[in-house]
Amino acid sequence: MDSDSHSRSFAKALSWRVFALAITTGVSYMLSESVAVAVSIGVADSAIKIGAYYLHERAWIGIRFGRKPADATPRGA
């Protein structure tokens, strides 16, 4: 099974965030009819969600649920 490189994962995360920003900004514009308000909401939403996601990921580092013990056998042995 192929696995994604870190750069591919980063590119996917970035493309998703741009897509989500466009949706949030578009909905905000439809509701407010103000470009400045819509962009402000979109940027604030993205900043908050990036920070929240980072904190969420860091919190999960300490949770053992669903983890398998590391294999003690070196690869290729």
C-alpha cells in the first residue's frame, strides 16, 4: 500500500483550507452583502480552525486509544 508523503499531506490540507475559506467567505457574503465583512469572517474562521486543529492534534498525542504497540523488531531483520 502506498502512503502519502508529508508534502502531499500538507498540499491536501492547504487545498482543503482554501476551499473551506471560499465556502465560508461566500456564505458570509450572501448573508452580509459586504465583501469586507465576508473576508473578515473567512480569515478569522480559518485562523481559529487552524489553531483549534493544531491543539486537537496535540491533545490526541497523549491518548492511547486505537494505537498499536511499536514493533520491537528492526525493519529488514
